Amino acid sequence: MKVHIIGSGIIGLFSAYYLVKEGHEVEIIEQYDGADGCSFQNAGMITPSHFIPLAAPGMVQKALKWMLDDASPFYVKPRLDLSMLNWSWKFMQAANQRKVDEAMPVLRDFLVASRAMYLNLEASQELDFDFEKKGLLLLCKTEHLLEDEIQVAAKAHDLGMKAEVLDRAGVHKLEPEALPDVLGGVFYPDDSHCNPQKLVKNLKTFLFTKGVQFSYNTKVIDASFNGNKIDKLKLEDAKGEQSEIKVEKVVVAAGSWSEGLAELFKLKMPMQAGKGYSFLQEQEANKNIKHPSILCEAKVAVTPFMDNKVRFAGTMELAGINPIIKKKRVKAIAEAGESFYGQVKVGMPKDADIWYGLRPCSPDGLPYIGKAKHLDNLVVASGHAMLGISLAPISGQMVSELILEKNVSQNIGLFDIHRFEK
């Protein structure tokens, strides 16, 4: 059987990985050249600790507060856009405690299972991706945010997860470079991280060796149907030349572009692109950050890698799909790094060193994973927001199971791709 996967990000790649493992032929269709994407230069964190979806109580108030500050951690560009208005309304409806309480154990199971799959990948030595088990340290400088994180840690304990609440001394024992005004934090010892560039690069190399075909600079512009199946995809290359291909099975894993693609297949999947920025810097000898961390007040992620480099990443900017880099937001990330660490110098990066990625965000903060009810040969895996790396292996396995019409091994009911059509 041949499967066409639309999208060459980390979800599409892991979908291909598990389908190839089952002995199937795979072609990946990518509208760009495959040299970059949301999976390439993010923080690389694998975080079972992130079991609370983005649409959580209090987020609406924070978004409204930050809306007019284009340097804030969560910035929504004011604009008259029907897609954005629809998404915002559904986000407000989802940001309630009942929905979050329902989602937390499901996300936990998904995240824990995915991390276990990374452990298996590391043990198999099939892929080299600099996997490290250093945990995740959340650093807080204000009492109210520390109290918020302590409450999240209590929920983690209730869900059977490890979370250690740290006072000032505990923080500085784990992270000596943290400044004295860091009051405390929470340490999640079971979180991990990897080098996302290495993961993507070596996953692609593996797939090449297994015969996976990559069709870059190729856009899916239409589809034709035969009864309850997709029959053909209409493609357009970089030169504007069009062609049609017959298909057996189709997977939509196109990240922030999935909403438009879903419309071709008569699906309604609200999605917004949440732009995040990052930059990589060399660590100085004897002045280095030791643990992956979240700087809570600034919502900035910090990841030290094996090669003595450290990545600073952050912000969520809902401003549509565009290539504009707001240096003010990058500067806010750099300044946050300076304000949390002592001898570590975090300068404003050069323009060429600034990276951005577009995270695919659903209104309720949960991914879309499932089989279309009206099309027997279509599966969707998208909308992972900031959990793409964390959830990639388990999502890829779910795609494989759905394509092969197996009983899925995880509960994906809350990830129903039709949930916003009801």
C-alpha cells in the first residue's frame, strides 16, 4: 500500500517512520524546500510536564492584557479576520476548568507514552538525536507565579507524575547561574530534551534509506473524490506546472497550513499559526546553563545542548502566516535570559541567527488526530502547538494504526478532527 503524507514536519516524518516500519510505501509532499520548518530550531523539549492545554482558565484574561503589547509572551495581533475571530471564540469556550480537567489525564498519557518511545529510539541507536534526560526546571521570580507552578506540581502528583518544588537554595543547587532574585521553582525530573535539527536531519536520512520519496516545492491545490474516498490529488510545482496523482491513502500533517488543506477535504479544523522565535548561542567555559528551563515570567524556554551551545526560545504570536520577524519580541527573549542568569551573557542575536517557526494551534490547545468520517482513506495529524517534538512519535504511531485500520493503542477521543463541526 502507498501512503501520501502532506507535510514534512516532525509529525509527518514520524508518521512516515512508523508506516515504513510496517512495510508500506510512503511519499511525502511538501510545499516548501524542506530546509526549515517549525520542527527544526525549536527548544527540543520532550515534556510530560506540559499536560495542561494552552486553552486554560486565565489565558483569555492574559491574552487581553497582553494584546496591545507586541513584546508580551502571548501576543494577538488585532485584526478583522473571520478565521481568527472564529478561532478566538472557540478558544474562549474551551478555556474552562471542566475541559482542562478532562484533557489533563489524556495529554499526560499521550506525553508519557511518547517519551517512552523516545527512550526506545535512543536504545535502538537507529537515530542519533542527542537525547538527554536532564529534566526540566521551571524558574520563578515572583511569589504569585511560584504559587501557580506549585499548584500545577500538585496536579502533576495527582496524575502520578514526579514534580519537585524547590526553594531558592534548591534552585541554585541545580542551576548555579540563576540569579539570587529567582525565588524558587519546580523541577520535573522525567522531562527530557533532544537536538531537534539533528532529529529531523537523521529521521529524513533514515527515511531516504528506506525508499521514502520526498516531493519538495510541491503544493496540493485540489482533490477529486470517488464515492467516500479521495481519488486524486492535484499538485502544483514551483514553476506553476500542475499535475494529478492517484492516491490510496492520504495523511494531512501540514502544521499551520492544515486548516486550508482540510477545507479541500470538506473538513473544518480551526487553526492559527502561533509564531515563536529562537536563537542559538555559544556557552562560555565555566559559565554555562546546566538544565533545560522555563523562565516563567517571560515564558522563555532555555535548552543547553551537548555541543556547548544554548538555545533561547519563546513567545506566542498570533498574527497569521507571515515571514515578518519582530525584533522587539526577540529582544524580549534575550533580556529575559539576562534577567534570570548571572554570569551568562545573552546578547541580541544577529539578524541571520534569528529563527522563527509557526506552531499549529487549535482553539482548545489539543491536537487533531483521527480518521475522517466521510472519507475512508484520509487521516489527519496536526495542531500540536508547542508539543510537536514531545508528541511526534506517539502521533506517528497513531497515524500508522489509523491508516492500517488497527485498533488504536491510545485514547484519542478528545483529539477528534470533527469536534469543531458539532
